Amino acid sequence: MALPSGAFDTILEGRLLTTDPHTDAIYIDWANNLKADSTNLVLTRNAAGDWSLNRTAAGAETYNIVTGVDLLDRLASLQLADVGTRTFALKDLAGSTVKRGIKITKVSVAYQVGVVSLTSAALVLKKVVHTNGAALSITDIPLTVSFTGKLAASSNLYVVDGTVNSPDFLNADNAIALAEAQFVMANTGTLRVYAIIFHLSYNYA
């Protein structure tokens, strides 16, 4: 079997290891799993199979919706040889230790606007690290994202993509990636938030 990108595979203790991560996986949190900073957004069955967080604005209102990538993260990969007690880390062809965990390449939000245009919207991705004896560490994972042309009322969905500018594996201890979508509504406008979607590469071997 030919291997992509000059990668190599090996079998240790019955396990197949690869230097190339699996690419273009999708992790979706739909409306039932999303969290909002207000109970005004209500999980609603619009039709069979059509569920979303819904709101009709009674004035100028701002809502923040969040979810996190809570997949198993891999901090290291040390294997014990079949003979003896020597340990080693899997290397790529350049001799560098192969990175483990997940690498987010894109985050998207699916929503629908009704009656009145949104005032504004935003999508951000944050890396949050929890360290004993220290303040919560929150840093940006910069995205290229635009809501231009996707604020107006429409009978169809909008799916806005935020492309990660410099994707890298998230493998810091006690860390999580959080995506937040913010919607600023005008009076009488309606909003349905359907899902936040992550595209990612991963390497757990």
C-alpha cells in the first residue's frame, strides 16, 4: 500500500502507527449541545428533523453561543519496544517527533435570520488552558471569517466559515478549544442557530 506525503508506517506491539495525521474529519455540535449566555434562546422543533435554538427579539439583543472540542487529545506517544525496556518516540522522515492530538483547520456556524436583518455577527476560536495556581489562560486562535451578505433576513440557512490562519496541533496539557458565535439582533428579528461545526485533522496513534 502506497503511503501519502512520504510518510511511513510501522507496527509496534500490534499497533499501526503513522507519521501523517488523518485529515478532514468533521465534528458537529447541533442545537441540543450548544450553550448560550441566555435562556431566551430556546431549543425548538421547527419540523421533523429541524431543531434549532430560536429567538424573536424584543428589542436590541446580543447572544453568545459556545461549544468546545472535547475530543480525546494526545499529549505524547511513547511506545515500549517488544524486546528490552527501551522507549522511543515515533519520528517523521525529517527526524522530528510526530505531533499528536487534533488540529482545527476550520470552524463554521449554521444559522437562519428572519423578519429583520441582524445588526452584526462574529465568530471566534479560543484556546483555554487550565493551570493550577495560575489565572485562566485564554488566547486567540485567529480566524479569517466574514459575515458580509449573511446578516439579512432569508428563508434559507447561512453557513459561515472561519478558516484557521495558522493551524497547529492542540496538545497542551489541560487545554480546550472553544468556538463562540455572537449575534446582535434588532427588534422583532428572528434567529435560529443550528450548529457549530469543526473541520480538523487528528493523529492519535
